[in-house]
Amino acid sequence: MTESYYWHYHPNSDETFFTLESILVIELETETIELSPGQLFTVPKTVVHRTRPKGERSVNLPVENSRLETIRIDP
């Protein structure tokens, strides 16, 4: 990941992120999570969030339902 992803949510699936390299920032409406390599975090379905690298890039593995729906939230 080299740039921010837009604000969104998933009505039909949780989304789990596992960070492999650098730091992944997960912004929620109520808090900001920073994941270092080897850490994981699950965003529950229907929770509005966005992700971005801290620095130039991050390498992470997202895990979610194969029929994931993504609903974009315009600011």
C-alpha cells in the first residue's frame, strides 16, 4: 500500500488486516490503530474505516469474505 484508501464500510463481512512490513494505519470514526509487522486487527462489518501506510508504504494482508461488498463514504 502506497496511498490512503477512501472511507468505507462492509455491510456483509468483517475485514482483518495482518501487517507484514512497515506500519499500517487503520482510521476508525472513534480511534486510530497503528499495526506493526506481525500484528493484526479486525474491523467489524458495518464499521466505517479507511487505511493508509505510515510513511511511504506498508505491506499487509487483508482477509475478508470472498463476496465482500464495499460501500464508499463521501466526506
